[in-house]
Amino acid sequence: MSALQVLDAHVTYRSRGRGIVHAVAGVDLEVGRGEIVGLVGESGSGKSSLARAVVGLERLAGGQILLDGEPVQPVGWRTRTDVRTQMVFQSPYASLNPRRTVGAQLRDGVPSHVQDPAAEVADLLERVGMPASAAGRYPHQFSGGQRQRIAIARALAPRPEILVADEPVTALDASAQAQVVALLGSLVRDLDVGMLFISHDLALVRHIAHRVGVMYQGELVEQGETERVWREPEHPYTRELIDAVPRLGAARRGEGS
Ligand code: ADP
Ligand code: MG
């Protein structure tokens, strides 16, 4: 059984002027342990709404989110108690407080039963390729890539089973992007967590994801093994997305040389 099962998920918003927006309209999706599932689709297709629903930051208007077969209750931001799914945002500042030390913030996420939280914080930092001394410093003392590593450590602190990464490298420069993507890939392997990896960058998703889902106007119009989707897209919209980025890989390689 997959660690995460999203069953017929719906997310709606009431918005002034636009009435009811059906941001996620009946999505079924599974993510297994040690598996990376990519989620692609144009801006406004509902990717972030689905991501927030998976981590309990958004209430479902319908459907279910199951972890190991058990329903995850949607809860509000402030009363959020679910730690089995954790989110990595585009901006590390969405999860890091600029006024508190890195160590204090990581420690907040460490489960209370852990005997030596300071050692756990050092382990978390090491896991994301940061020195233990980072614990005594503040987020602004690090580069964008380092801050995102710290945000990833924060997400890992409660020992989640599922990581949801919403455009986690979009704000980074090319070399930091490659490093953070490689880090996420190795964390998924080493920790046996599952990851939902959201990106508008299809070349990146092709590189990292085992399976991929394509969102279009709130619906998951296609999903499958990444190479299959890439080579033989079944949905016309998937074909459009792929055709829109034909030279991206070549351009990247040129940039790096
Ligand atoms: P994506 O991440 O793919 O760009 P989003 O999930 O952010 O898509 O948005 C999906 C749709 O829901 C869009 O039409 C967006 O305008 C709308 N939406 C997202 N968040 C809200 C909100 N808090 N209130 C009202 N509408 C929203
Ligand atoms: Mg988004």
C-alpha cells in the first residue's frame, strides 16, 4: 500500500469577484515510500492547493487524504498537529523565522521523545550538508541554497513519512538548484520517505521523479511513469507542456560550460 493516498480530493475557495473557485477538482494520487512523484502544470492549475491539502494547511471540500490507510484530518495552520507530512516551500522564509537561530527552530520540530535534541539538531544539519555550527546562527547569515537546506532539515525534524516540496528550487540559482535537487533525491532514498515534488520545470521533474502527474484546471489529467509520460503523453495538454520546453536541457548544458 502506498504511504500517501489522495482520494478524489477537492479544494474550493470563495473569492470576491470570481465566486467559488474549484482549485482542485477530484484528484487521485499515490506516493509510496522512497518514491518521488512529480507534479507539473501551468500556474493556477491547483498544484499548491493540492500540496497544502496534503500537509493539512488547506481543508478538503471533498475526498480524503490517507497515510498508511488512515485518514489525515485537515486542520488549520495554527492548530496544525500532523507531522507525518511536511512541506518545503519555494521561499525558505515561509518556514524559517528570521529572528530565531537555526538551532532553536530545528529543535522545535524534533519529537519530544528524543533524548538528546541538540545531537538530533546536529544530525539534521549534517544530513542536509550543513555544519553543526549553523545551529547558532540566523537564517539571513546563509545563502539562498543554504537556507533551503536548513528549511529541508526543519521539515525532516519531526521525522515525516511524506515530504511535499512546492517549487523548492525555483528561487535558487542554477548551481544551488542542482545541489538541492540532488540532496532531495538522496534524502528520499536514505530516509525512505515519499516525496511529492512540484515544479513548473519539466526537465527538472523528468530528472528527479519516478512518476509524474500533470494538473490542468484542477484535475490530474495524466499520471504515469516519468519516461512513459515524457515519450508517449496520452493527454494533449501534456504534449503541449512537453513541446513548450524542447530546448531547455540543451540550454542548461550550454549555461554550465
Ligand atoms: P498553482 O500552484 O498550480 O499555481 P494554485 O493552487 O495556487 O495553483 O491555484 C489554483 C487556483 O486557485 C487558481 O485559480 C488560484 O487563483 C486559486 N487560489 C489559490 N489560492 C487561493 C485563495 N487563497 N483564495 C482564492 N483563490 C485561490
Ligand atoms: Mg503554486
